[in-house]
Amino acid sequence: MNKEQALQSYLLALADDELILGHRDAEWTGHAPLIEEDIAFSNIAQDEIGHAQSWLRVYESLTGTDPDTVAFLRDHNEFTCCHLVQMPKGDWAYTIVRQFFFDAAEIVRLGYLKQSVYDPIREIAVKIYPEEQYHLLHTQGNVERLGDATEESHRRMQRAVDEAFGQALGLFESIPGEDVLADENIVPDSKTIENEWLQFVVPVLKRSGLRSPVDETNGSGGTDVKSWYGGRQKEHTGHLKQIVTDMQQVYRMIPGAKW
Amino acid sequence: MNDTQLPIWEVFHQEKRGAPHVHVGAVHASDEEMALRMAKEQFARRLECVSLWVVREEHVVRTNYDDPFFFARNTDKRYREVHGFPAPLKGKHSE
């Protein structure tokens, strides 16, 4: 893969994660357990979709294909999002834990992308980093409180951590071509992000009274948890087709319509 | 049934530095940190904002609508109102 192809591959993976998670978060609009969180998650959903759009504009500058075409006219089996973001919204605890895992990964990844030698990536990373900082503050706050608030909240949060942890490791499946970009200091290596992510999330879970399937000292090397890989290779769960079909339904009725 | 509602926090919003903090509504939240975050979500999303205050609803000291005398204005107080003085003719000095 040459550098140009590698950039396209990386930008699509970043955009697909944001786009699909944004739509999963939006499924809470009108259904969240608190009106305040309902609005908060709708805001977060819009932010994530906005981030997807930013990455897709860079993609457009390389390929000439506009963001709407990429988002709404690609088949689900062309997406390269990880499995974590495509899973059904589950219960509120699952949504909070998933979003926390994602936001923590974003903060680590964007921290590197803010230093990228490739200007378009660096400029966007600088712009969206503060929004992800805020998302993390919000979701981490919820994890710390719900982790040990009541017997029920603890039980549901622990179940969500057990369920989402391996899925979250799929965020760090190597993106095709990333080695080419990492060699040129355009993006970080996925393993580097994973190790920093583990060092961050495991202590937060511990402080919140939640068990992690790995402990912070053995890192990813010592974990027995199965990482949910495949998403970056376009091998998906059955849930992706459902969310992509929902998301594209209206656009495909009259492609190119102006709203 | 147990009351599962979180405490209520009154929210005050400041549009720019030096401007007054204006009461804009209330949020439910478990504690002060979450109250500020929820207030940001509800009230600083569309409005410009540089600062928010949150105050536990029960910490607001308030008058009682039913006190018959507290705000009574039974005698003529028009002399205290600005519109008690005739304004100069509009436009008189404008040309």
C-alpha cells in the first residue's frame, strides 16, 4: 500500500468509527433514563458525526468523493469501523461504558494526531481534541458514579465492562496501511495507543469499584481477553448491516436531495 | 416507591465576562460536578457561554407567594415610577 492509499484507509476507519457510534448514540434520543442525559447523548452523537464529517472532508480532498456519498452510498461491508461501535445500544450501563472506552481511546489517538506531520490530520485533531476531552469528562464522571452507586448500578456496570472490554480492544486492531504512515510520523502505531489506553482505563475502573479483565501491570501482553478483531478488515457482526441500513434509508430514497 | 429523582440544581448562565449571571432553568444531577456538566449540556449548547453557576434548589432562599403584606402596593406609588415624569418630545433635538 502506498502512502496515498494508506491515508485513505486510515481516514475512512476513523470516520467510520465516529459515524456509526454517533448513530448508535442517537438511538437514545427520546429514550435515555434522564432528560439531561438524553440531551447530553444527543449532543455527543452530533459531535461524533461532525468528527466523521471532518475526516471525510480530508478523504474528499484526496479522492474527490464527497462525505455524503461515502457515508450514505457505501454498502455496510465496505465500512472499516471496529465492532465496538456497531453493537446495539444495549442498556444504559453498556452505552456509558462503551462511550467511556471510545472517548479514552480518542484522547490517546488524537494526542498523537495533534503532532502529525501531515497538516490536514493535525489541524482536525487540534480542533476536535477539546470536544473529546469534554466527552471523556462526561462519560468518566458517569462511570465513577454508577460503578459503585447501588448494588444494581454496580451489577449492570460490571456486566457492561465484561461485555465491552474485548470489543474495545478491537479499536486497536491495526488499520491497513498504518505501518506506512507510522513510519513517517503521520499516525501512531495502534499497539502504542492500546497500551496507553489500558494504563488509563484500568485504574479508572478500579477506582470506580469495577473489575477489569486485565490488570494494569500486565498490559495487553498478559491479557486473556479476546480482542474483537475483524472490523478493520471489513469482517463485521450482523449488527452493522442493521445500523447502516437505518442510517442510509432516507438518503437512498432520493440521493442528492437538498434539505 | 422510593424517590429515585436526583437533586435539583438551579442554573445561572453568563453570556460574557462582566455580564450578570441570569437564571435559565434547572437540572437534575447527583452532585455539583455532574450538575455543572448537565447545565453545560442543557444551557450552553446554543447560547454563548463563559461561565455557569449551579445552586441546590433547597439553598435558594425565597419569598412566599401567600404572604399578604410583603409586596403589597395598596397606596398610590406612581411617583416612584420613571414614567411619572413626562419625557421630552421625541425627535426635538434630533436635527
